[in-house]
Amino acid sequence: MIKSPRAAIVFYDEDSQEFKICNVLRSKVQALIDNATVMPVPLEEHDAAITDEDARRLGGMVMLMQGHTNTGLRERFKITIERPMKWESPQRPEQE
């Protein structure tokens, strides 16, 4: 039996101060995915084992993404990242 594709939605709940994860049918959120900024997270090698390091990297990226909009969460991060985070939004070029 082929299962329908799923999508994981991760969010930070300010009231409970917890990260929460939902697993939903991708067809139910496909329109949102189509209009979202998608950030690919390539694995080291095609068909290679997915390691602890891959899991840590993905988890860290998800947490940092939540910190972008939850400023109170940022100061709680005590994780090592490759480059310092620039939390301000990038400046868009002026329209001519």
C-alpha cells in the first residue's frame, strides 16, 4: 500500500514555550508550500546514510528559522553555528 506524501510543520508555541511538530497530508498544505520560500537541505551524498550530524544540522536550522520571528527565543539559543546570525531582514534593492 502506497501512503500519501506527508509534510511536517514545525512551530514554536509561545504560550507553552514548546516547539511543536505536526505531520499532515501534503495535499492539504500544497498551496502553502507552492507560495513559500523553500530552503533545500541537501544530504551529504545521494543514497548515503542519514547521520546524527544530518539530524543535528536540520534540527538546528528549523530552530533558527523559528527564532527569526520569535525574538524572545533567540536569546535562549546556545548552539554553535558556522556564521553569526543576521536577524534583521535583508534590504531590498530600490525599484527604479
